[in-house]
Amino acid sequence: MLNEKRKILICEDELITAIDIKQFLEKKDFYVYNPVTTGRELMECATDYFPSLIISDITLKGELDGIEAISRISELVKIPYIFITGYPEYMSLIDSYFLKPVNTFVKPLDLNKLYLSLSQSLFHSSNERPSYYYLG
């Protein structure tokens, strides 16, 4: 049976980065859904699969960036998330949306630090009731 606390959804429009994260986390015994590349796909997958945690780039292709997509997801369901970005100057946008990510990382990623952050987040939430519920 799939461990409900170890399912990860990645939204990253740089395929190499997405594959690196996916392969690294799978070696650490996480289940990682196939990465998505747009904010719209992120919203659909998050509300269909209810992952344990989302890792999303701030800047994405398409009409919704990662911040807007996570903001909309957060209005519907409670799923912890980590932002990644190649543009540290965009991190101030997170505050303007009143979002509270588990962590934010600037590329190039240190995958070991990313792993530690998401592991700590999932460990702390493992003592709580499931956090996948509709808020509306």
C-alpha cells in the first residue's frame, strides 16, 4: 500500500530540473507523480490526487504562475508546498499573496536540502489528522 504521507507532486517547466528532483526523491522512497509544467495542470493534479506535498517553481509557462496556482489551490485544499525559483527577486511575491510555504529554494537546487525540508515537513504533519480537505 502506498504511504499516504510520501506522495509528491512537482510542477516545473524545466524538464531537466523536474526529472532530477523526481529521480532523487524516488531513490529516497517517495512516490512522485509525473511532473507537470503549467499552473493549470498543477491545480488539476493537486485537487485530483491530493499529494502529501507540492514542489512548484514560481515561474511557469501558461497563464498561471506557480504562486497564483498555489494561491488558488490553497483556497480549496490544504496541501503543504515548497517553492523553487531561478529568480530570487520573485520571492517577495510570495508575501504579497500571504502564502506560507514550507520552504523556498533558489536554483540551482541542493537536492539534499530539499529532501531534508520536505522530510521534516511530512514528519511534523504525520502526527496530525490528514490535511487534505476541502475548505469551502
